[in-house]
Amino acid sequence: MSIKRLSATDGIWLSLESPDMPMHVAFLLEFSAPDGDAARYVRRWRAGLTAPITVPQPWNLAPVGGPLTRLVALMRETEEIDPLQHIRSWQLSRSGDRRELVELATRIHREQLDPARPQWEIHIVEGLAADRFAVILKVHHSLFDGASLMRLFTETYSEDPHARDTPDLFSIGRSQPDTPREASNPWRGLLIALRGVLELLRGFGGATRDALRRKRGRKDLAQRAYQQPPSIFDGPITGARELSLRRYDLARFKRLAKAADCTINDIVLYLVGSALREYLSEHSELPQESLTAGVPVDLRDEGDDRVGTRAGMMFTALATEVADPRERLAAVRAYIGAAKQHMAGLPPNAVIGYGLAVTLPWIMGLSWGLRRTPSSHPMGISNVPGPRNPLYWNGARLEALYPISLLMHGNPFNVTCVGYNGALHFGVLGASDSLPPMEYLTQALDSALDELTELLLPAERKPLRSVG
């Protein structure tokens, strides 16, 4: 049995695993069968599965228990697995009922992965329509992040609708976390490792300086960590979750970004901030100061397919206290622009080091069981680029894919969106025991998009959208 050590970042995800905070991420993928018969397609696929089989990393990695794992995050390789222990089938009781599909995805997502097995599950859902089925993929966040999962989909599925040799997702391996390809030469590997450590320390140093500035009362820092006002997003959570989905026309987001001379990511941040303003005003209490958010930054180089996550974190304000939409958009752009500029001059490992150091007090508190430890940011907002062209799984067309992230104590709300085939797919996840219903938030998201469209593109009709 081979033992693998995870990176410091990935070790955090593994160490925080608990019933209240399952540390996995998921995707809800919807397919249409090539011959119009979803049941037959799924039946044929399941019939082709064999057991036991050998699978590559990370699909064969299971956590190592014991007291040592409090200090070092370890995974063990499983020689063989039975795919049917990881694959489950579901049938909607009401055909085509999207609400039931979302409720099922929520129930599946709130359950922990079995720690005795490799950390992934695939759930096949039938009953969407005669020709449609869904796949819910759950993987531990210590093994994949949103960007690496999107690369997995792009590399596995085909743009050819006639291709019939598409491999299963769990048969596609990633490089080992401790042997990046550029480190095949031992001396070169040592130099790369040393440089990485120095860059991490540079990031730690920058975060320490910012912490001292915050302690002295500075509120004008580029990174807005630990600057959120008291709100309903504070405090511990349970395992209760609620999910709401939206799909929007990506072309409209591009036109809005062009009209505002900003990026699509700026538009996403503005919409979430505007939706939160309406959501809290109507269903809770809107703080007088701006809410803040953590925005992940993908740091993988082209072709980097190592196991685990490789992302930094920016901390920005959402201008939720600004009433005027134009002024709010300008403020959002200024806040995230300053955060980007601060990170622009740093090498990737320094960006990772900065994020680790900033979140360390929060993470250490959670590790010690202090669930009310102040968080560095009360929510996460992420925009993950995806394939521009439609993808196919042995002829089954991928119609939609919705991301489902994770929540933590002090971080009970997340919005992640993914671009795919001309659409932006939003997965909005909240702690249902402490927040108003997520559908109220996505309705506010709809309103914010309509308002911005009328403001920036008055000649256009209101955007068509889908609740999934």
C-alpha cells in the first residue's frame, strides 16, 4: 500500500471534514441520450461496468486515519475498487420535476463521503424526461477544485457526437501531487521546491504585514479580509443545505461587460452584491457597511494536471451599502481591481501563501473545535471558465452543468458559476438552518440582471433565463 502526502492547502480540506462541514464539491450534469431513450443508455452503460478494477490517482486515494493526520494529511492508494460501491442510481418520482431534481442533488451533497473508500461518488438520476438523465459527481476538495474538474470534463468528453469510445471519468488519471513533471531531474526538483518555499514565505510575509495594518485600524487595504460587518452570515452552521440553480445567456453577460468596460467576473460580483442587497433588505437586515467575499484564483499552468487544488484567494468588497446601481458597479470594479493589482506582481506560490496565511487564524480555530472563530470572508464567489462547444459522452449531449461548492462555519453561503456552450450556469448554496431560502436570493439575482440590462443595454429585451 502506497501512502501519499497532500499539500498544505489540500491537507486543510481533509482535516476540516465533519458532518457539519463536508469538504467535497460537486457538479450536476444533465445529458440528452443520443437515441432519445435515456433509460436504455444508462442501462447499457451500467452493464459495461466490471469489478474489481484498477483506477489511477486520484480515484484510488482514500484518507489515512490516526493521530498523525492531525499534523500531516495523508492518503493511501487502493489497489482495486468496485465501481458499483461508488455509483448509485436514482429515479425521480415525478417525471420532469426540476424541483425534485434540485432537492435530490441537495440531499446527496449534504452527505459525507465514506472515509473508508476513495473520495468520490457518481449518482445517476433518471426521470428528467424520456431522453434526459443527470449525473451528480461528488469529489473531495482535497483532490479536485472547480477548475481542475472542468479540465477533467473537457479532456474526457468529446466534441464529436459520433464518438463512442469515451472513457469513464474515474479512469482518467492525474499526475502525482509530489512529482510534478518539471521535477523529473532530482536537482532541478530540489531547486523548484526551494523556490516554491521562498515564494510561500513571501506570501506569508505580505499577509502578516496586512494583518498588522488591519490591527492598527487600516480599512483601505487592497485585500478586504476580516473586514465584513456583523450579519446573518456569521457563526456556526449544521449540515443542512439548500441549493438553487440559474442558467443565463453568456452572450448577454459579454455585452454587459463591454458596455461597462469591465470583465464578466466584475459583472458576476456586481450581480451577487446587488442580489444580496435586495435579499437582506427584504428577508433579514442589510448591514450599513459592505459585505465582503473570497474570490478564488486558478493558478494552474497550461497542462498542469496534478492531483489536488492549486488556487489562491482574493478578498473583495461587494458594495452592498451603495444604493445607486451605477455607483455600486463602479465600486465593485474598484474593489476587485485593487485586489487583482495587489496579486498581479506575485508568483503563484506567493499568492497561495498569502491566502493560507490570511485564513490561518480562522482555519486553526475551526481545527480546534472553535466554531465561532471569525472568518476571513463570509462567503465565496467563483466564476470558472468552461468549454465553448458542446461536449458528448458516447453520443449523449451534455446540455447543462451546475457547480455545487462547499460551506464552512462563518462561511455559510457560496455562489459559483461555470461557462459552458454559450451559457452561464449558477449554483447557489446556502446553510438552510441560518439563512432565508436560496430561491429568494436567485430571484433577486434575476432582478439584478434585469436592472443592469435596462441600465446598460436599454435597447435590448430583458434576458431570457432558465431556472435549470
